[in-house]
Amino acid sequence: MVASGLSRKGRAVVFMSATILVALVLYVYVSVLGEHLTAGLHTNLLKIPVLALSALLAYLGVRALNVALFDFVFRLRRGYEAPTLVRNIFTLIAFTILFVLIFKWQFTDINLGALFTTSAIFGVIIGLALQDTLGNFFSGISLHADRPFQVGDVIVVGQQKHTGVVEGITWRAIKIRTFSNHVVLVANSSAAKEAIEVAPRNNLNARLVFFGTLFTDSPAKTIHVVREAVHDADNISRKITPIVRIRNLGESAIEWEIKYWLEDYAKYNDTDALVRQRVWYALRRNGLAFAYPTRTIQVERKGPAKPTTAEEAIIDRLSAVEVFAPLSLDEIQKVAATTVAHVFAPGETLIRAGDAGASMFVVHNGRVQVQVTENGRARAVAVLDEGDFFGEMGLFTGEPRTANVVALDETEVLEIGHEAMRGLFEKNPSLVESISWTIAERRAGLAAGSQQASQASLDESAGLLTSIKRFFSLR
Ligand code: CMP
């Protein structure tokens, strides 16, 4: 084969030039020797170059026919690449027929049949030497005839359970690329004897991922939480909702399995890992826990409890939130005691536009992005960092969430509920005012942040103040 680095056009040019050159040499040879080829002492000897050149020309012709038949006609009619083995068999048969014809034409006095018969012993010797090769060859043909898998399918084959993507079937072997990017060649003859597990490329193939939770955790809640967490992960098919089910009530855990279907089965390692990651975050956020051997210890506390480092960090975080500036330390501590911390994975959605919402969030660690969907595409409106808050629009107006909020990094947020805010509003009227300002500004940001919009925000803030007060039943 010509160097694979050449383009299709380059190869065609090289091919055409070679054909013309061979034809020219043959023509010159035949013209120069002329009648010596038909009569004379060394006629047969002189004919050998003619045979060789004609055979070469025949070979080039067969190659051209091969390309025309398989690259154009076959691909157009069947819609996929013709297997290499089939192409090679075609070349071999067509070339043998042409060679015999050329031979008979040049050497009319030599009996080819007799030549083959007398070389029968030679044939047996060759046959024995090529036993394995021929075995592979015929197994390859039967694999092609069966078509149990195609290039691009994932297969598990052989006693060593070689797993990978099929790259081709040759005379000798099936070539697969493993997930460690190694190439494994499984001899056709041994593959024909083994069971082959095939995950076809254009098929919804499923995977199972396992995990275990504590017996105290609610199975219904676990099913809901895990299904929600994994259904929109990358490469999971949207056509079938993942199934989350208990596979066993084990000695120390409720043992679960998640069955999900993949768009691209060749990426199942990454997708399994992503599913496990999503499960970890979802369980943690929802107060569910992985099972491990546990022991209950009773601890007796003497004197008033001191805040832990985590609680202190939450108090510090809330104190640094700009709109909470009017609050006293005591009030901040009370809010801190009611907050619930949640951790989200990068890419996870914290708030979905249109949902109802009865709480707001302060970014404790990480970053989130506020997005609106326009013409089916997400447009980023703002990025909120540690100490920023979001979700206040839904909480204070009672209206549906105005935007999607998505974690950019692993993000921990502190959730503050309706009741905690109501207590603060009663004692801090300025807090209501600054929050209604923020809401008005953010609404203007959603409407694209023009001059007009910011003027509108001033007018809007007064109206908002009244509706927030009404919503929280304040005077
Ligand atoms: P809410 O409507 O409850 O849910 C989506 C949240 O995105 C919204 O509250 C705000 O907290 C936040 N948000 C909306 N628009 C903006 C904006 N322009 N700038 C920053 N945050 C915004």
C-alpha cells in the first residue's frame, strides 16, 4: 500500500503514474523484441518479463476495480465500509483468474493443470505449514459472514476477557483498542471458539453501578434523590430514565444498583465515574449516608456548648454578606443556627427557572453562574462568588424562580428559609429595603441592563418593597 500519509488525490496520481509506467515499459519491451517473442531459441525465457509486467498491470487493474466496487458502489448501496477481509478475498480471486489467463496466453505450450497436479506434494507441505494461518483465514470469513459485530462496537472476547472498541478484522485477527489505549489482536480462530459479548454502537447499552446506604435512610427518598442526580449527567441517554433499585438488604447496608443507558458505550468508564460522583454529592446534600460499620457513642456535655469551627465559619460568612450589614451579631448567630449547608458538584443545577422556591442561598465556598434560557440556549447573566446570595427573588416575592443557577466549581451554599428571614424583617426595616433594591437591580440585569432598565429599577424597587411587606405580612 502507498504511504498512508498521502491524500486520496495524491494516491490516485501515484497509482495512475505507476500504471502508465508499467504499460509503457511493457509496450517498449514487446515492440523492441517483436518477432523474438513468437519464435526463437529462448522464447519462453524472453516471455517471463512480459508475464511479470502483464501480471503487474492486471494487479493494478484489480486494485482500481476494488476501489471502484467497494469505496463507491458498496458504500453507496450498503451505507458502511466494506470489511478489509472481503476486499482482500476479492483482490486475490480476481488476480488469480487474470494471472491464469495471462499465463495461458503467453505460454500456450505449458499445461498449468499438470503443473498444479505435480506440485500436489508441495501443496500439502505448504498447507501444513500454513495450518494456523488458514484456520484464521477461514474463521475470519465466517466471522464476516455472521456479522456478529462491526467496527466501532465494544466487545469482550477471549478467556482473558479483552474489552475494547473493534478497529478492524484482518486475515489473521480481530483488532480491538482497549480502554488503556492498547491494541489487542485476538486470533480469528480462537475468537471463533469463544463467546463474544457485543455492545453494538447504534444500540442503547446499559450499565450497572452499585452503592450502599444506611438502614436508617428512607429507600423512597434515596430512589428519588439518586434518580434526579444522575438522569441528566453527560452521556446518559434521555430516552430511558435510569432505574434505581435495591438489589439486596445486606449485613451492614441497603445495597443499591443504578441501571442506566449510555449514548456512547465506549465511554462507560467515565460515565460510571460521573454517576458515582453525582451519587456522592446527592446523598450528602440530602442528609443520606453511605453505609459503613458504625458504633453509637453517648457524649455527655458539661457547660454551654461552644460553636464548632464550621459554625464559626458560617457566622463569619453571613456577617460578610452586604445586605446583612444592619444585623447584630446575635441576629446573625440565630440565622446561622437555622441555615442548612448543601454541596453541589461542578455543572449541577442548584435552582431551575420556573420552579417554586421558599428559600434563598449564600455562596459559602465556590462559585455559581446565573443563566437564562433564550431560544433554547443558556445565556450567562452573572457569576456569584463567596459571600454573594441568590434565590432571594423567589423567596421574597413568592414568584417562580427567574433564572437557572448552576455550580461552576464544587460549591457549598447555605440555605436560609422563609421563617428565619421573617424574624429579621420585623426588626430591621432597612434590610427589606436593601433587598428590594438588589431584586430591582437584578431584574434590570435580566432585562439586559440598559439605561432604561436601571431607571425602571428605581421605580420598581418602591413597588417591590410594598409587595415584599405584603408577602411577609409586615406592616
Ligand atoms: P430567584 O428568581 O429566586 O432564582 C434565580 C436567581 O438568580 C434569582 O432569584 C436571583 O437571586 C438570581 N439572579 C437573577 N438575575 C440576576 C442578575 N441579573 N444578577 C445576579 N443574580 C441574578
